[in-house]
Amino acid sequence: MPEASLRFLIDQNVPFAVTEWLRIQRPDWTIQHVKDLGFEGKSDSFLYQWAQENGAIVLTYDEDFADARMYPLGAHHGVIRLRVWPTTIENTQQAIARMLKQIPERSLPNSLIIIDNYKIRVRKI
């Protein structure tokens, strides 16, 4: 039986063009932007709860999602925190492309992954 496809919730602070690009890179993943769902302006706690109920990994620039006091490892399906500067579409795509190349797909769920301009850190339980 094939493994279930990964599911992602892309936060509103990530350009929608990145979502479209990622869908091309990984057509077997379910990738939804906050804009797709009509969740623009919703709170982090709302988005986090939706992600947990729907088994989605959150992809965001928001540093709050990387705070283990608020969102502890083991309590979520995964968070990918972008720390790329400047936050252009191109830089964001390059950072995600590095992650796709360096981190095995099986390591994405239930992890906190922090991507900056130079390195990628993966925290697991």
C-alpha cells in the first residue's frame, strides 16, 4: 500500500506564487495556501488547530510557530519555519528547494525544520 501523501498549510506570509511553484515541484503532495481556504487574517492558533485537524505541516515565516513553548514537538504534524532574508519569492523558492534536496520526505512530518539563508536545522522528538 503506498504511503499517504504529505499535506501542507502555507501561511499567509508566504507568497502565493511559492505555493503554486511547490505544487509543480511536488504534485503528489496536498498543498493549500491560507488564501485557498479563505483563512486570510485568521490567528496563528486557528491555523495551527486547522493544521492539526487536517494532518498538515505548516510552512511559514512566522517565528511563533517555531516556539516550542507554544507549539511543542510531538504536538503537531510538523512546522517548516523560513528564516530567509530578504523574503522574496526567489529566495523563498531557493530555500525550499534546498530543503527538498537535502531532507528526506519521511523526515518532514512531526518535525520542526528551520531554514535560513545558509543552513537547515531539523528538530525531531
